[in-house]
Amino acid sequence: MEPLLGLCLALILVGASSALNNCTCATNRWTVCAQGGSGNCTCTLVGSNHKVNCSTLTSKCLLMKAEMVLLKEKHFWGHPWGLLDNDGIYNPDCEDSGMFKARQCNHTNTCWCVNTAGVRRTEKGDKSLSCGEVVRTSWIYIELKHKKRPSTVSGSDVVNALKHVLESRYQLHSKYIAAIKYDFPFIQIRLNQKQKSRCDVDIADVAYYFEKDIKNNSIFHSNSTLTVSVNGHALDIEELQIYYVDEKPPVFCMRQLLPDVSTMLTVVTLTAGCGIAGLLILRWLRTRKCKETEITEMDEIRAPSLQLP
């Protein structure tokens, strides 16, 4: 009887393990998932109780929040990365919808205003800083460079391959892909999204997922690797730059530019001073030469006159 009971328990554990393995979030590996009694799989973000919709991309704000939790754990165990106080990695404040709040602050009570991509668009201040609305990032420029390939590829093949990746892997509607240009070995991707429906993914989230994929730190479950296949061969990306353009221009105080302006004015002043000094020296040399010529001519005129009887 006991061996039979042990076998039954083993089968139950295997079945439970299999069920748990199926309860995963395909679009976000920074989640904790559990299967309820009804068989539904519920996933929450690491470090919070925020439920994640695993059928679409997770917002960039929530991803950055989960990433900070993971970085703190690595820092606790002596990871060399530590916690850097820069604009790229910070623990953001998110709305219930997952969007960035207009004002962000760090642990030192330093605050700044951000756009919908979470990128700082004002100078830093204290907690009295008022940001108002969240300015939308309507354009995102992605600049890529790929490694040399044994064979050349046509621009149309590269464009079609990247368009397919953006639409299938990141669920981005084709209407938000403004342009893709290829000039070996450089690739330019332009995303434009002035407004989006509730069902559409945000271009800021797409850019963040894409950046993580290129840097071999995929957010997708099982750390699935991004493969851009062109004519059966993978396109190996080695450089990436992402630029964010807002509907309104950023607001930075002029005093940040004063040191550079004063340096430029000093250089201009010195250059102008040197030029004026050079002109004065040349003029003085020319004047001196003319006077010396006049004196020589006068001496030649006077010398014959002394020989007259």
C-alpha cells in the first residue's frame, strides 16, 4: 500500500510541476506566476503586486521598477554594478496604468520631469519642482550598425526583415513604422506615434524591449534571443543608439550652458585680439618700411647737392 501511495504522490508532484512550468509570462520574465484553483495563471511583477498582462508588452516604467529590484539584490550580494544615480537607471514612480508619472524623484529628494519614455526633459530640482502633464514622446529614432557579412544584402531585404520583427515580436502596428533605411552597414528606424489606441503597444515600450534584445538581456520569457534573419543569415547588430523626440521641446535652464558659452566667448575674444594685434604689427612694419625708404631717398638727393661748387 505504501509503495502505491508513494507513486501516486510522485505523479501528483510531476503534474503540479508541469502545470507550474506552463504558468509563465511569455512577454516578461521579470514576473512571479502562480496558477489558481480555477486553472488561471496570474503573474505579478517582481518586487510589487502589480498584475501583468502577458499577452502584450509590459510598460517601460514597470520594467524599470522591476529591474531596480533585481539590481538591488545584486548589489546586496556584492555585485560590481552597484546602484548608479544617473538618468538611465532609476526607480520610477508609475501610474496604475503603468505609465510614468510626470515628476520623478530619487532617494536624495532630487526631482526632474520626464516624457512618456521616462527620459529626463528638464534640469533637476527639489521636491517643489512642478511638472504638470507628461509630455508625449511622438518620435523615436533607432540607429543601428551591423557587423560585416560574408555576402551583401539588398536594402529592401533588410527593411522587410526588420519590419517583420517589429510587427511580430513586438506587436507594433505597421502604421507606427514611419521609415526604415539601410546604407551598409548602417540602419535607421523611425517610429512615429502621436496618438495610440488602448490596444496598441507604445513605441517607448517597443524601443526598450528592442534595446534589451540587442544587449542580450531579453525581457521575454526563457531569455529568447532576437534573430534578424536576412536571406537565411542572421544580421549581427554591434552598435545601437536610441533618440527620443517629444511633442514639446525640452526645458533646460541657460545656466547649464554658461560655462560653455563663457569658454567660447573667451576663445573668440582671444582669437579676435590676436587678429587685431597681428594687423597692428603689420601696419607698423609697413609704416616703418615706408619711412626708411623716404629717408634713403632724401639722403640720395642730398648727397649730389653737397658736391656742387
